[in-house]
Amino acid sequence: MGSVIWNRDDFCHVGDSSKVLKEKIPEGLKVKLFLTDPPYNIGHNYGNVSDRLKKEEYHEMIKNVLTSAYEVADDSSHFFMIHYPEAIAEMWSMITQDTGWKFKQWITWAYPSNIGMSNKAWTRASRTVLWLVKDEGGDPTFHPKRIIRPYRNPWDRRVAQLIQDGKRGCSLYDWWEINLTKNVNKEKSDYSNQIPQTLLRRVIRSTTDVGDLVADPFAGTFSTVKAAIGTGRLGWGCDLNGDTPKYWPDDNDFNGEYQEEEFSVDQEEKFDVVRAGISQGNLNELVKRACDNDELSPAKKKWTLKELEFIESTRE
Ligand SMILES: C[S@@+](CC[C@H](N)C(=O)[O-])C[C@H]1O[C@@H](n2cnc3c(N)ncnc32)[C@H](O)[C@@H]1O
């Protein structure tokens, strides 16, 4: 895989993905990760593509894309589908029994929202990120330590030891709070349902390695492809809407220098002293104690200080 050079002509396409997937995956490559957000069939404007199919037609379309994806997937690979929970529930047996893909985990993506308020129900502010796998070649790659949440109680002796051993946090929960792509963001286009780069990169970095093939069969603004090539993966995308080539990335958007690292935090978060059950004074004391601790070897001290500086930097 290392010898393939990313270029938009081979990796970006227009067409029906149930067919294009089988015809246009570059030779010699197998998809390690599908990461996609299908049309929700609720009437969004996708140019020449109807987002109001009859229910049976819609389910058939999703099934055909999942089945084609399974055919071109590596024996050990992932499929992440972002959708509304009730829509997934409606398609559950088809998705998990008729396509080859097996259920792995149900993740909830929550996003604060000021739209969709109603007097009849609570405000919709979440979607499902459904994780499916093909495990014919053993468990697909998973790197839960690449993106972590910082420890909340670094003063606990066991946690302090973990920090001194070079760890910087725990694996993520199965619910993610990530803001929607807002109009003020540089990455935002005028397309419906553009998925935020933080979420896309989180999945890509946790389930693939640099050089792997990552595909989005409902690519829209090619946000998944951009997240993939920005992290040194080979991003492949296809969309049936003939207007989408204007979103295709350029050949020089591929980041060939990208290197993976462990224990990164992908969202700025204030250190929550209240949730951690300490005062600001306790936190300051901790930093001081680490600086004054002569028993720590220079290497361990460096790590501890780095961790505490990091904690410091995450608070206001
Ligand atoms: C929810 S949007 C995807 C938005 C995308 N996640 C983003 O961040 O920009 C769904 C897309 O699926 C496309 N689509 C619908 N049916 C398709 C098919 N059979 N093959 C390929 N694309 C299709 C629509 O044109 C639309 O752009």
C-alpha cells in the first residue's frame, strides 16, 4: 500500500456507490475503513439526488451500498455509519444480518444545538455512530490510546503512577460530545449534514494506520476524504450528486508527512475541577509537588510535569 500515491482522479468519483465501489477502487487496494453518513431520506437538497425515496427503495439502496462495501473491504475492516437511531433501528436486521457486516458498538454523538426546539418533545441533539466490522481475517485494528480523555484525578496514587509510566489519559467513552460544523468554521460549506473533522479524524486515527484506504460512499463535501488524506491515509469518496466535484480536495492536500502519536487530546476541554472533586488550589499544589519531588527520576519528572502542564493548559 505504501507505494500508492494519492490523487483526486483515482480517489474521487461521481456515481451510484453500489456500482462505483466495485469498479473504481484503485487496483491492489482493499478498504480498511468505511466512514459515512448516508442521506437521511428526509428531504435535504442534494442536487439531482432525491432525498425522499419510498421506504423500501431507501432500505434497498442502503443495503446495496453496504453489500458492495463488504465485497471491496479488507478481510479485517470497519464500517462506521452515522445516522439517526430510529432509522438504524428500523434497518437493524438488514444491516446486521443481510450485508455481511457484524455489529461491534453503538456510539452516541451528542452535539449542543439551538435548532429544532419544539413544545412536543425534547430537542434532537444526537445521532448514532454505528460501528460494524468484517472480521474474516481476525480482529480489525483498533488503537484506543491514540485519542484519549485526560485523567480527571491525577493526584490518585495509582493514576499518578500511570502518568509517571508515560500514560496521559483513559480511553474515550461510547458517547462523544462534538459540536456540529458551524457556519463560522473554516471547514463549513453550504452542504447539508457536513460531518465535523474532529469526529472523522477520531474514527480514522483510532481504527486505521497511515497509508490505509479509507472510503466514504456518500461523500457529500468529501469531508471524510479530507480527514483521511490530512492524516496520511488514502481517502476515497463517491457521491451520486453531480454538483459534488467542486468539493473534491486537491492532490497537494495529501499529507504524506503525517505521523501517528499516542495520547492525543482532540478537543480543547477546560479541566473540570468540580467534576474532579478538587479545588483550583489542589491543582496548583499538585503542580508544585511534582516540581519539588526529588525522588522522581529526571525522565519521570519530565513526564509528570508535562502531564501537569498539560492539565494546567486545559483550564482557563
Ligand atoms: C448526508 S449526505 C453526506 C454528507 C457528508 N457526510 C459530508 O460531510 O459532507 C449524503 C450524500 O449521499 C449522496 N447519495 C445518495 N445516494 C447515493 C448513492 N446511491 N451513491 C452515492 N451517493 C449517494 C447524496 O447525494 C448526499 O450527498
